[in-house]
Amino acid sequence: MQKKPQPPTLKVQLKLHKPGNPIRPVVNNVSAPLYKIAKHINNKLDAYLCLNNYYNVKNCIGLAEDLTKLKINENHKMMTYDINIPIEETLMITKSLLLIHNDAQVTKQIITLLEVILQQNYC
């Protein structure tokens, strides 16, 4: 039985490493309506984009498994980055890649869904 979509939940995490311990808002979108749409469109993109993704990680378990296979010595450092992905440029690149392997109608439908998802999540 599928659950009905619910509003996202908001929790906070304290930034203990910063002076004054400011909070970091954490939004759980798993129950939100757009999460289900985003998950569906992700499956469609996997099917229609035909990308060779050698360096993608599906989840934290996959990352942990990949990291255990690395040969790391004292000269290596691990870094993480917070990035902002430009929506318009992402949509243009995705559209051009979709058009290589698909017709204009499929491309338009996928891009329209992506626009709705991305604009809602980043407005």
C-alpha cells in the first residue's frame, strides 16, 4: 500500500564546530509529492540518457564499499565540496543529450518534468 504524499519534515542539526553553535536546517523530502516525481524522472533519465557513469555513487553503502577498495597512502587527502548546480545550464545540457538518442516529444516531456522539479526545489 502506497502512502499519500505529505509535507516535508524539518529538523535541525547543531553546528558544534562553529562558534555559537548555529543550526543547520535539514529537510526530509522523502514523503513530499515532488520526491516521488523526481524518483520517477530519475528512472526515465537512466533509461533515455545512455550515459557511461563510471564515477557515480548510488548511496552511502556504495560509497563505503568504493572507498574500501582505494589504495590510500599518507599523501592522499579526502575532501568534500558543497556545490550549486546552475539549473538553466543543466536543463540545456540534459536537453541536448536527450535529443541525441530520443525524439523531440520524449525530450520535451522529460525536460518539462525536470523544470517543475528543479524550480520547486530551488526557488
